Amino acid sequence: MPRRANVPAAYDGDVVELRSGTVELMDAAIAGEAELAAAIGHPVTPGWCSFTEALAPTREALAADPARAAWGVRFFLAGEPLELVGWGGFKGPPTKGVVELGYEIAPSRQRQGLASGAVAAMLAEAFAAAEVAMVIAHTLPEHNPSNRLLEKAGFVHEGVADDGEEVAWRYGLTRADWARRAGQR
């Protein structure tokens, strides 16, 4: 599977390990939690994926273009011992220097810093690519924990995004702002 330079297939962040999606892992995810646990080599937390309707199209896109793995699905592993706690990733390669990320954590594992860890790991991965100048994310157009998580990660609310079908709030984080925040830690 092609990878961007200096980005490992499994990124071990402070809290969450990102495992790149493959056609085989997507097939297992579609088949069920037991099959995914066997394929990924770790237990699967029930509820890790509430957007199950996204699994098949994501798998098909990856099968049609295996290079999509570089800017595609990430499975989130955390805990001791490791278990699959959620998923997300990038919604395609950067366009004009901008890449979008998304994430989801199983309800039983929320409010434990795992979404923050997953976002931090994805930001490190995204900004490791020279072509990425900004990372964006969209949330429901209402105040919720996801808004706060993005703001804590340094994202700025940029306004309303309306694609004609759905309205969302758009958040963005520039490379310069991310680097400045990273230097303060």
C-alpha cells in the first residue's frame, strides 16, 4: 500500500494509535465486529461505528483506488490492552492544500480523551505532508462536544458550510497555527 514519506502505517500517538484502512479491514468491518476483531488483531468496542452506511462506499472507493489509503480511513486503537474504539480519517487527498478529517468514538469510550488523541494523531499525520496547509472539519450546526474538541485542538470556527443538501459548521486549522501550538507544548 503506498504511503506518504515518513508516515507509518500505524501512527502511535500519545493516546490513540491510527491504523490505516485496507480493503481487507473494510471487508471485515462490513462483515461484523467478530470478523473485524480477528482481522485487526484486537477486541472491538461495541458501537465503534454508528455510520455503518459509510462502510461499503468507503470500501468500494478504496478497492477502486488503493492509493486512497494514504488519505482515507483510519481505525482508532487505544487502551491497555489495545482495542478498536472508533474510526475516522481523511475525506480524500488535499485539494489546494486543504484536507478534511472526521472521527467517531464508541459511546462507551467517549469523554476519555480518545477523540482528542485521534484528532491530534491525524493532525500530526496531515501536517507531516508538505502539501497540507490547512486541515478542516465539519460538525453539526449546533454547540456540541465535537465543537469544543476541535477548538481545544486549535481549530477556528469559520462559519456555516452549506452544500445544498446539508448545513454544517466548518472549522479550520492552518499549518502555522498548528506549529505554533505544537511549539508551546
